[in-house]
Amino acid sequence: MGREWVIGNDQSIKIHQTMNRLFTQYREPLLRFFSRHAQNAWDAEELTQEVFCKILKRDRGVADQYPESHVYTIAWSVLRDRARRDKVRQRGNHVEFDEVTGNAASLPLEQQLASEQQYQRFLACLEALKPKTRNIFLLSRYEGMTYTEIADHYGLSVSAVEKHMIKALTEIKKSLSAGASL
């Protein structure tokens, strides 16, 4: 049995029309705004979409005369949220992967070998962790779950999740640091 869609009710039509109008009116100005503050065009596009998602989520897009100041307040909020996330995830310490120049074969052989050895140490360290600690680490770092979500998932306190993460990160750092000194 398929999903039933309600097409054409007055509220959904009004939301669609309002969001279309807002998108047409604010997309280009928001892209320019984010281009001045973001690291690249992809980020500017993503942040612009996030603004429209927040408007739709928050207000269901029903405001006929959406004040420009409100749109830019949301834009600044989105930008601050991104900056906080980038700081926590240490985005500045990451290198973007480029399909053309990111070819492993373009690296010197010694660097390829060192990278492969470091990756193997990381995997071995993950395997050596207790299963719950490993799973909590993977849920946080690779699935993007918050500590609260993980705590609910396992029936633990947030503090217990934090302790598992500290343990995992400490062990990984030790393992990778030990290999770097070889």
C-alpha cells in the first residue's frame, strides 16, 4: 500500500507559493551574503538552503510578507551554527579531498606507506576498544549522533557517554602518537 499524498489543500498551496516567492526573492542575496562569509561556493549554497529549511520548519512558510531582517537574522544564526560546528569538528585541520589531485599514487611512496600504517593502527585500536566504547565512538564520529541521542539509545547517562568517548579518544591518540614516534 503506497503513501497517500494530499495535493492541493489550501494550506499546502499557500506554503508552496510563499516558499517559492521567498526563494525567488532571497536566494541570490543570500548566496552573495554567504559567499562573503563562507569558505567556498558549495558552502554558500548549502547555507542558503539551510536558511530556507529553517524558515519552512519554524514558520511553515506561511508569512506572506516575510521581513528581510528576519531572513538575515536566520542567515546569521545559520552562519554562527556552522562556525560552532566547524570549531568543534576542527574543520580547519581537515584537507578537502579532490578527485584529481587526491590520487594516492601522486604521493611519495614513503608517505603512502606511512598513511597506510597509520590507518591500520587506527583500525587495530578501534578493534581493541571494548565493544560499547567502540560503538559509542562510531555513533558519535561516523553517524553524527549527539551524546544525548547515544545516551538514549543505550540507556546511559550523557556523562557515561562522555566517559566512553574520552576513553576512545585517549586510546586512539595514544595509538596514533606511538606510531608517529617510530
